[in-house]
Amino acid sequence: MRYSRLMFPAGDPVPEIPLPLLITGVAGVAGYNAFDYFSQRYPGRVIGIRQADNWKLSAPGIVACDAEDREELNRLFDRWQFGSVLDCAGNCALRACELDTRLAWRTNVEGLVNLASIIVERNVRLVHASIDLVFAGRDGGSYVEGDPTDPVTVYGKTMVAAEQVLFDWLPQACTVRISLPMGVSFNGHAGAIDWIQSRFKKGRPATLYFDEVRTPTYTDCLNRLFERLLASDLAGLYHAGGPTRLSLYEIAQVVNRVGGYDPKTLMGCLRHAAGPIPPRAGNVAMDSTKLSVALGIEPFTPWPYDESLVPTGPEWHYERGPERGSPELIAEVLYRNPYYATVNQRFA
């Protein structure tokens, strides 16, 4: 296992965040897991909003409110008098955004414009989650916050526009660019692990890219990072990628082997061999040193948590080690960070 200076969940108390808390984008993996975490931490003081037409997402504390509907959003603020907002909203469906640019703009930009126009008149702490796909990719990745953005997708372009809204109108807000959040989703197919595993479960081939490289993080780590940021006065832009750089193909290798699935169902290709829609980014690995320095601690354990689960070659997933792969093991060590379970037991 590989651990460095970590944001321990026990023995390192986080100052209480300004409450009540509003979380947007609870249909996405980052927002869904954050809502679960904060609702348990602050019962009755957390509200999550979903799109009005997403009726399947129903739970105590989740209300239907389109962020693009400023009047409804303003009524929600008047009722709850939020002290802080965690903005995880955004339509990250790459193909859908390419085919309907108006939808992408409305969801990824107009909603944040409304949110900012309300917050600017109130004393509200805002943490906004952006994405690594604001970059096109380059040899070696290693993007830092000062690198110019050059997205290849409509999704990435709208996320750049959303960042600019905050730079211009809410400079006191904190924007964190995340990568692939690894955690459960409300519908079982919204996340990276979900989609890959759904193919393997049915014995269908899954084709992933050798040359699209990301810096994934456990949502367990992201939740604690969000809490620390909400409780702080850090402002501006920070990269929040994990310490391990993996291609989408390598991520699928991990899911295939840990899940005990047929290795023949995993296919790989270069991103330029795929269709033109949606275009794919290359190596968008982020350097998150600025964030670690600002916090004084490394906020992420690697994903996957154990270095023995990191692929060492294109045929690595054909090798079956002592982990005895199964879907249950995926739930234990890929959806959830087993490190936190160990630490919580130690401090119980």
C-alpha cells in the first residue's frame, strides 16, 4: 500500500463549515457522494438539488430545482439561508454536449451564472468543481493552474466559461479542477467504474483509450477535501487530481481484474481511431502540488489504493493475483477507499 502525508479523518479535526449547505449536481458521482457524506456529517442541515425532470433521484434533503431557473433558486436561498454552496453541477455526457451545445451551455454555464448572481449579494462560501478536460492533453501531461486552457470538447469549453464567471464575479470563491471521481452513482451507470463494469458484467466488449490519461481520485478523498475547502478561505483555482496517472485503458484493466471478469472483453485503441464525436482529450494529468502546499497536507491516497493493483503492461489484466476478483471486491477497494475504513477502525 502507498500512503503519504494524508488528511486523516480522525485526529485532524476540520473546522465546521458555514451551514446550512447547498450541494448542486447531486445526480453526478462527485455530487452524489458529497451529498451522502455531508448529510451524515450535518443531519438536517444539507440540501441537494437535482434537475426537475430527474424524478428517479429521490431522497430526504434532495429537492427538484433547475439551477437555470433563477427565481426558484432564489426562493430556495431565501428559505434556507445557506451559509455555503458546493457546486458539483454540470452535464459531463460528452456526446450529448457535442450534439446539443445549447443544453451544454444552459446546464454548465447558465446555472452557475444564476448561482453567482445570488451569492454575490449574500455572505455565502462557494466551492466550485471544474474538470481536467479544460485541457486538450499533451505529452507528459503535468498541467499546472497557470497553463492556458485548450479544450477539445463542448463540455470542456463550457466548463472553461463557467470558471471565467467565477474569476470575474466571485474571486473569493474556490475552484477545484477534479479528474475522474471514483465512487458509486445513484443510477448505477453514471460513473467511470459503473460503465466499464456494466459491459464486463454482460460479457460485452469495452473499448478504452491507451492515450487518454487522467488522475482519478476516490470520492472518499474528495469529500474530505471539499469539507476542508468549505471551512477555509482559500480562493482562486487549484488542481485536485490524484497522485496516480492512468489511461482509460489502464483503469479498465483494474476494473476487469479486480472484478474477476473475462479479460478478453477488454479492448484498447488510440483515441484518434475512435469516431469524431465526441473528440477525445489526450494526457490531461494534473499537477496538484499547489493544492497540497496550500493545505499543508496531501489530500489524496492513490486510486487504486494498493500499488499491486496498478497495471504494469497491456496484458496485466490477464494475470490473476491473490485478490480473487469479484464485484464485491470492486465495491470494497475501487468504489470505496479502504484506507479510511482502516483509519476509522484504528481511532474508534
